[in-house]
Amino acid sequence: MDTAIIGEALNLLFTFEVLAAIAFGVVAGIVIGALPGLSGTMGIALLIPVTFGMEPVAGLAMLTAIYTSAVYGGSISAILINTPGTPAAAATAIDGYQMTKKGQGGKALGISAIGSMAGGLASGLVLLFVAPQLAKVSLAFSAAEYFLLAVFGLTIISSLAGASLLKGVISGVIGLVAATVGIDILTGYPRFSFGTTALQSGIELVPALIGLFSLSQVMILAEQRRTGTSATAQLVRGKVLPKLRELKTLVPTILRSSGIGAFVGILPGAGGDVGSWVGYNEAKRFAKDKSAFGKGEPKGVAAPETANNAVTGGALIPLLTLGIPGSSATAVLLGGLLVQGMQPGHELFTDDADVTYAVILGFLLANILMGVLALAGARLFVKVTTVPTKYLAPVILVLCVVGSYAINNSIADVWVMIVFGLLGYLLRKTGFPTAPVVLGLILGSLAEKGLRQSIVLAQGDVLGYYLSRPISLVLIVLILLALFAPVFRRKMRGKVTEEPEEQKETV
């Protein structure tokens, strides 16, 4: 690692604009994560237009701060009202809410804050040292590798599909179809633009993201008509900061969960919810008294919260080095990178090295600030859970419209946002996931460009061209493994459920 580049990155980082952006991102992320029904993905999509008028370091550092802080924020409502603010906080609710019922809500919030900070810092260090090495691999990529990389990214749909793989695939196809709108890259002929000049350059990414995640969420919130009460704030009792001897007993769990979360994050498609459950299960497996879990065990809070925040830094590694978004949040972050004119891959660590390292160091700083603010302002942040929807939804709606229009000062972008908002609402109401639409929209153009260019380069022998390239062979194997992984997981689950039945019969 070049110390000169690190020095330049630190100079970019320690400016008033960047530090203020990180602080705002941390507070906004905690608030968004703590509100049941909202998510970090929605927050990132909503605030991407704000980054247009900012320096790249400030804008991207703010988005990554929102990303990691929203994951922690989800634990607040999970611990206090047994309602995970984000899917990654579902495991935290098991023991966190039980601690609250025992009058230890403050301690649970403190353990969650410390674990989240430790996990985020650990994964940030992994990101700092591993990402530059992995980025060197992308130097050998050509059109064939970029096509296969895009296809590999699309296989993540299976992990984002939820209960129905078919619905996930259909959502992905919708995104791929949307990616074909615009001028054909080889012939120059407009496709699916319907004679509209605004669509000839393709569907604007940011309004589409705002519509899918933010406007659709406003519609969902409007249906729920949730009204807040002040009862939640009364549940925070006791000291927030745990005693030193209690923290010592949690250190092995935090270290183990940090490693688990960072590793899970690197795996495209795993996500924070997977990391938190794996961390929780491993903490229970290593515990001397397994019966304490589910009854208010502090390790049951530390393990999932450390793991799901460790996932965030790990997930940024394939995003920055290969352009593979492993979740809906990182897919939106990829959009934030692209609108700043930064292309994932080796260029981020060569041409834009100072900006990239500044963002990574900003990510580390954001996790430290998150931990400090979470411990200092725990009782203040819990009041966020009482905000009525009737005030929240209109504010988000205004931000959706203003943010979409501000991108190009074009009313056409607002219509794109509305169309995708309605699409996202219909998909969510019918059980279709929206994240695959984003993957298809972002990776579709990359896949088409790579495929058509590689066909030209192959000079008639497409199969031979792909099989003659070592990196292409590796990517083909990874694609096959990703495609058959769900089948393998289902068979393993079947074996696990069959074993107890066999044991019952023998008894």
C-alpha cells in the first residue's frame, strides 16, 4: 500500500465538508434504520441526488455511512419493541427484546452499539487491505470476462428472491428489459424509446432507484397508517454502557462474529441477514449454557449485531473491485458510484486511488462515530420509533420528487420515478422482490455490451474464445456453482429434517 496515496486520502478526508457529510450520514442512517418499515437501501436511494452537488469523497462517504449506520439502527426497534427495523436485525430481536422485558433495554442497546462498531471496524480493515489486491485481478478482464461477471452478478437473484425463486427471476427479467431502453450500442438505433428524446439515453438510474425503493415505501406506509406512541421510550432502563467485566465475556463472541460477518459479506448475495443468523448460531454453539439463549442472553445481542455490521465492509469488496452488488443496498451504492463517474475495478485503485482510499477511511471513521453517537444518544434515538407515518410519508414523497427532478432538471425523470414507484409498489404487493429489478437494470447493459463485443472478438468461434481464457473458465465455474447452490441447500435442509424422523422411528 502506497503511503503517499494514504496521505492524499487523509487530506481529502479531513475537510469540513467530508466530516460533516459523514456525521450527517451516521445520524440519518441510525434514524432510518430505527424506523420500522424503512431501510438503508431506501435512505441511500433517496439521498443519492444530494451527492450530485458534493465532492465525490463527501458524497460517497455519506452514502457508506448511511449504509453501515442503518444496519445498527435496525437493532433499536428490534430490541425495544420486538420489531426489526431492518431484516438484518431479526436475530437481534430474540434476546434483545427479552433483555428489555427484564429492564435491561439500555444495556442491550449499549451491547448492540459496541458490537456494531467493532464489526464495522473489523470489516473496514479487511476492505482496506484485501480490496486493492483483488482489484489487480480485474486488470486481465476483457469483454468476455465482463459479460460473465455480469451474468454472475445476476445469479445473485436467487438469494434476493425471497420465498419464490420464480418471482425473483421475473423481477430480474423486468430489470433486464428496462436496461435495453435507449440507443443500441452497436447500430445506433433507438430501442423502446417510443419517440421520446428523454428515453434515448436509457432509463435514468437514480430516479428508477428512488421510485423502486422510496416512492413504493411511501405507498406502503400510507396503507399502514401507523401512529407512534411514547411507550417505547419508557422501556429504556438502566445504564447503556455495560460494565468492563461484562464486556470481557463478550470479546470472544465479538471477534468470532466479526470474522464471520466479513467473510459472509464478501460472498455475493449473502447479505446482513445471513451474517447475523450465522453469527447468532455460532455464538450459541460455542456457549457453555445454550439454554440461556432466547431468554435475554447478552451474547445473543452482541453476536448478530457484530456480524451484520461486519457484513457491510465485506460487501463493499466485490462491489468496489468487480462491480458485483451483493444486496439491494450495495446495488444502490453502485448507482452512487456510477453517477459520480467512477467505474468499479482496478481504476478505482489506480486513477481514483486517493478518492477510493478516502472513502474507505471514511467508512472506518463512520463506524467509530456511529458507536460514539449510539452510546451517547441511545435514549434520544429511541424516540424516532414514535414518529407517526402521517408526518413521515409526505416528507419522503417531497424528497422523492425534488431529488428526481434535481438530477437533470427534467420533469421526465420525475415521470420515470413515478412509473418505477408504481412498479415497485405492485411488485411488493404481489410478493415480487424489487432488488432483482435493480440488478437487471444495472448489470443488463454491462452484460449486453460484453456479450456483443466478445462475439465480434471471437471471430466465429465464440465457445472456443470463452474456453481459451482462464479467468472466463473460473467465472463459468462460479456461475454454475451459484446456479446449483439453491438446489444443494434444499437437499441439505431435506436431510436435516429427515434425520429426526428416522431417529423417532428407531426409538
